[in-house]
Amino acid sequence: RGVTPPRARPVLTANSYTLLVNAACDGQGIAIGWRHLIDRHLERGWLVRAADIKIETGRHFYAMAREGGPLSAENSRIMAWVEKEFRDSLIAP
């Protein structure tokens, strides 16, 4: 009623880990990954860490983004949320 809703932004979904990592390499967003699966991507500069956090859970996850520039404001907010969720889950009883 007199208000135009914002247009929905396209969302990328991937049904495989390989597609997810490839999308991050192509600059389509960020991905959380296991180091043993993305070490080569990091070493070759195809991906860089999106945040300077490492969480020891017995399982290993890394957030990655394409090299070559800062994260978008949207991706920065996502990374802040992910970091908070991980930290809160480690502190929770």
C-alpha cells in the first residue's frame, strides 16, 4: 500500500562442496571450508582467508574469499555473524 518492496537479490546455492569452492574462486561470495580441502587454493592464491579467525573444534572450517579486494559490506556482515555464532557456540554451556 504505497510502499514498494525491495527486489530480492539473487542467491547462489550449491549442491556440492566443489561447486561452492569454485563459486568463491570466481568471486561470487564466500565459503567456509576445511583446510585439507582448500590448502592448495590458498597456496596458489586462488582463495584468501576472508577473516583472520581460526576456531579449534576438532573439526576445521575456514572462510574464504577471492583475492584482489576487500569483502563487500554484505559479506563482511556475514563473516561477523559467522564469527559470533562460532564464538558463542564455544562459550555456551
